[in-house]
Amino acid sequence: MNEQQRSILLQSASRFPPPPGVKFSYGTAGFRADASLLESTVFRVGILAALRSIQTGSVIGLMITASHNKVSDNGVKVADPSGGMLTQSWEPFADALANAPDPHSLLQLLDDFVKKENITLEGAPVAEVLLGRDTRPSGMSLLEAAKQGISAIMGASARVMGVVTTPQLHWMVRAKNKGVEASENNYYDQLLTSFRSLLDYIPQGNNRNNVTDKLIVDGADGVGGEKLEQLKTRLGYLTIDVRNYGDGVLNEGVGADYVQKEKVVPRSFGPADAGVRCASLDGDADRLVYFSILSNSNKIDLVDGDKILSLFALFLKEQLGILNGPEDAKANKSYHASLGVVQTAYANGASTDYLKQLGLEVVLTPTGVKYLHEKAAEYDIGIYFEANGHGTILFSDTFLSWLDTRNNELASTSKGTDQHKAALRLLAVSKLINQAVGDALSGLLLVEAILQHMGWSIHKWNELYQDLPSRQLKVKVVDRTAIITANAETTVVRPVGIQEAINTETAKYPQGRCFIRPSGTEDVVRVYAEASTQEAADNLAHSVMRLVDQYLGYSSS
């Protein structure tokens, strides 16, 4: 690192002193804290993003958001060249960078890291970082801090994309690195074109009359509601009533996180909406859940991420079956695509059973989007979702290349046949879904297109299977690292003997299932239990909570 570069970094860093006594940790959601504490961290993540851009020779994204957290919080996370999350190998560097106590320590850290990673700063290599933020008032000053961090690396430039959803920024990074135009309008054009294609390919005679064209969406008073309000005018067929799109407090009694956890109606919804198809986005529009309101009640029938996954899996399996029709198999033109469904142990057991009964391959990973995404990428078509409504579908390049060729063959030999339409539908899904990251806007349009295709109401969709009652508890422990799990967190390896004790308890309850796992952020152990009745699930969870207390000794909460 030359003297000029060192001098620029020292001067810039001195303008953003870290808050005393605060320790930052980069997790799945990046850095999150009260917005007043974040300026120095966001400045430093700007430096990290510029270095990542130089190292990869690609465009990187930096998003300022705290998703479903309260409005006074904010956060920052980095999007890698694929549009996915920052590579895990850079997370310890992010932590060290955020926690460096002064400009000289920061410079020493950067010096060491640049050498270790062989990042060449001489000759001012070109670096580009796309910057986005959500609607939080604190976002503007934090965006400025990020810009200062990026420009502290010579040759690096920031391109401000403005107020965008988190998935839009990830999509833009992915598109830009594929050499595709990456504006917000390009994003909308791709979504709308593929959505219309799916509606155009609905078979004649499918009972679309069962599906009302009215959808009410809770925008969480965040960026997703604002964007959907703009997008809905271009949708044509679908009538969307967007509520909570900026007139109230972000994430307060609204949003996918609130609806999924509390299982009650969000603000601005009431008895008059009973029976209508409703959906809820979270604060930065990377989660989506559906619901319908019960008559004369503030309670809802929740259609969560597990049910969204089941709908997508059912549709994709059906289309692959049509595409690989009997004549196709004889002609030996069939590419037997691997279709995999990826869940965590928190997925409701009824959803896992349903998917297995469909004949699908279902695998579990440890909790966390990075594990789900990585596993889904191993399939030609990999679908992952968490119950909270975060998830997407990944298509392998090999499969898409084959599908493109197959579609062209079918267009010239058997245009308009069921097989040809199945190929067109699969191509449309690959363009509609955001393959970089979970995206509430693209997910919502895909759900709507599939419900139309099936001729299903939200009630029919919700009847795919009945969720098993469940209960989640947490137990305070002295040292959460004393618990070591295996098999995607479903089995406890240490302390020795606790798994056998959990098995004995679980066996007492019909359809019982229970697992424990250490929290990633605090000294607590999380307990998840499900059984055939709510009382049984509660009893199982509490008895296992007592076991954790017994084996790890402390008081529970």
C-alpha cells in the first residue's frame, strides 16, 4: 500500500471514530445495531466492499437496511458478485475491521489483509460498488458514510441505486456481473414479462374462476410496499390493494415477521377483509407470507414459507413431468433434471412429509440462509424456504442451457404442445424468480401465477397439508458452546446422554419431534417441539427444556 493510499485512509477514518464500548459481529444479516452507533462501521464496510471488488474483478453491492427490525435500528451488508451473500471467509475480516479501535489499528489490519489476500492496490485498479438503502430516515447519512469508505480506496467508485429493496440490489449486482443492464426498470421489466408469460401459458379449461383477481398486501410501511404500489399499475390482470406503504411506522404491528410470529392481522386490516387473499412483505421485502382473515376475528389462517415452498415444488415437479413426457423419453432427448427441496429442522414436519409423499428429495441443512442457498445450488432446480417466508429457487446453468435448446427444438417441431408450454413455463419461472436471494416481490408474482394456473383459492392452497402444532422455547445456559449438534442440528452429540433422554421424552407423544440447538448470538439453547396437539407440543418442549437445565445447569426463561 503506497503512502498516498495510507494517508487517504488515515484521514478518512479519523472522521468516523467507532462508538466506545460496542462490539460488532457480522452475521447472516450483516451488521445490525441502533442506527446512531453505525456510522464508523458502515464507513469501514465501504472500504471492505471496494477491496472485495478489486479482488474479484467484479461489481459488489452494499445495502443499508435492518430488514424487519424496528425503525430506529439500521444495518449494512455486502452482496458478492453472484448477488449472494458475502463469502464466509471474509466475515472475520469484517468483524476485525468494524472493531478496530482507531485509524492506525485499522490501517494495520488493512495492510495485513491486503497482503494475505494478494490484493493489488498499486496502479489504482478499477472497483465498482452499487449502493442501496431502505426507507429508514437514518439511511441517508449512513449511505454517505459508505460512499466515503469506498472512495477511500483509490480507483474505487460508488454507484448510488437509491431507495431499493434488498433483493433488488442483489439482483442488480448479479445482472451487472452477467453483463446485463441492471437498473430498477430492467428488474421490473424482467419480472413483468415472465409473469405475463406464465399467465399466457395457462392451459385452456383450467378453472381460473376459482381465483379472485383481488389481492391485499401489507407493505410493512417499508420499501417493498412503496415499490409494489408503483409496480401494480403495470400488472394488468391482478388487482392489488397495497396497505401500509409508508403512512405508518416501519415494522410496527405490520410486516411478514409480525404476521408469521403473532398469527394476527396486521394494522389496516380488519373484518371486512375476511376470506380475501392477503400477503405480507417484511421491511426490506426479502420475506413473504400469505394469510386469510377468519370471520369476526383478528386471527388469521397463516400460509407460511413452508406452504409457499410446497406450492412451488408441486408446480415445478408437474412441469418437469410434462416436459419429460413419454414420447420424449423414447426419443432420448430427456435431461433428467435433479429437483431438490432444502429445509431446516424448523420446517413443520407436516410440510416435510407432504413433500416426501410427492416423491421429492428433501434435505435438511443447519439454520441459516447461507447453508440453504449453498445446498440448493447442488441441484439442477433447488428450492429452499424457511417458515418465515425467506427463500427462492435456483436453476443450474447446465439445466437452463439444456432447457433453452430443448425449447427451441420443441418450437420448431411441436409448437404449442403441452411439452413446449412446459418448457416455456420453466424458462419463465427461471426469469421471474430472483435467483440471487429471497425476494418478496418476485415470489408474490410467482405465487399468483401458479394459483391462477392451478385454479386454486388461498383456502384450497392452505389445504395441501395441516401443520402440526409446535412450540419454541429458549433456555439460558452458562456456555452455549457446550452443545454440539450433527445431522443439520437434529441430533445432539454433546453433552453425552442428552440426545437419548430427548428421544425418550419425544417417544411419549404421537407425531412427536423435538430438537435443541445453541443460539448463534446469545448464551441460550433453543428448543423446538411438535406433536399431534398443541398441549402435547407444549408439554414436550417444557420437558426437554428441563433436560437442558439438568445437563447444562442454569436457570431457564
